[in-house]
Amino acid sequence: MLKILLLIAIGFVVLAVIKSYQRSLQKPRAREAEPENMVKCAHCGVNLPRSEAIYSGGEFFCTPEHKQLGRK
């Protein structure tokens, strides 16, 4: 009787592992974000991501204050 219960328990463990593996295959893999272009502040020279920079007069600035001060 104990052998039968042990075989049933092992069967459940094997099924759980197989189902878990199948679920992991169905999940879409997250894409790694592409690196963003970096730009240099025309006033202080700090590098920052293009999406965070302020573009004015053909140049990039890191803060509104540096935009007002202009190129150094």
C-alpha cells in the first residue's frame, strides 16, 4: 500500500514540474530596452539621455537654467 501511495506522490510531482515548465514556455519573454542616445549639455557638458534633455536653438541642455544661460 505504501509503495502505491509513493508512486502516486511521485506522479503528482512529475506532473507539477511538467506543467510549470509548459507555463514558463508560454510566457512572452521581456525584451531588453535598447540603449538610449546620450547628449551633452551645451552649458556644463553633462551627459544625459536625449529624452530628458531640453532642446533649444539646435543644442541640448540639462536644465531650464542652463537653457537660459546658453552656451558656455
